[in-house]
Amino acid sequence: MQLNFGNFYIEPIQIKDAWSLCNFIVSNEDRLKRYFPKTLEQNLTPTLSNIFVEKKIKQFNLKEEFLFTIKENETNQLVGLVYIKELNWTKKQGEFAYCIDYSFEDKGITTHAIKILSDYAFDEIGLKTLQIIVYKTNIASIKVAENCNFIRKRTLENEFTPSGEKAIDMELYELYSEIE
């Protein structure tokens, strides 16, 4: 499966991605340490990335969590990641988490990826509700949610605890499938 848009494409994580995933994580460490600490710590070396990718492929196949890569067409450079996680099959609900390489931010890439993967989640995975949970000062992420027609629902008190910090409130955005 490969989903194309502009000069980029989205596909499920694959074994061949381990090395480039490690490079992506290490070069974006400062951007990832607060909101993606587990992904960061599991990808600090190529060996760790191999283990991580194998685990994510298994989770994808078992429909426990879906991890997608965003890559540039011309170079196949990994420029971003998108998770569909926190799956609740009873409610048919999942949550997006995403990150983009610092050199590719503010280009609309994440917005395009979330639009495409929202359709994929509704049409192919069978979800009915998608969520984005974001910190109030993460303006770029809020723009992604709003540009993809997610609606702010409420503040989730003490929802997330960044490493070494107190729990912080997060904003919940949701998007619903048009097909019931």
C-alpha cells in the first residue's frame, strides 16, 4: 500500500525503514523528546530501530497500532511519521500522533498526510472516530487538526506527563466518519 500526494508518499512502516528511522529520530531528537519520548528512546541506534520496526510491523498486522512513514518521492527520504494508536475497536475509535522533520515543517505535508490517512482509517480500517490530542501552545499541530476538519471537543485535564515534568492539560480534537 502506498498513498501518494504531491512530492511525497505514505506507506506502512517496513523493515527497510529501520536505518532511516534511526537517522530521522536522532536528527529530530530535540523536537521529539517532549511528546515522543518512547519512540525516541526506542530508536537511538540502528539496532534499537530494527527491534522497534519489527514490533510495529507485528502491531500493524494485528491491528493493535498503525505506524506510517511519510517519504519524499525523489529521494525516498523519511520526512515524517504518523501513528494511528489508542485503538478502541468497540467504539471504532483511534488517535493520530504525528511528527515531521524540522526541515520539512510548515509545508502542509502533515496536513495532507492526516487528510489521506483519515480517509484510509474510515474506509479501510473501519474506524468511525479519529482523535488528535494536542498541547495548547502547539500551534502547528492545532492547525493540522483544524485544516483536516477536526473539531475541538474539550480540555483533557492532566492528560499527558512529559518526562521530568508535571502532568499537563491537552486539547481533544475529533473527526467523525460521514458513513454510519
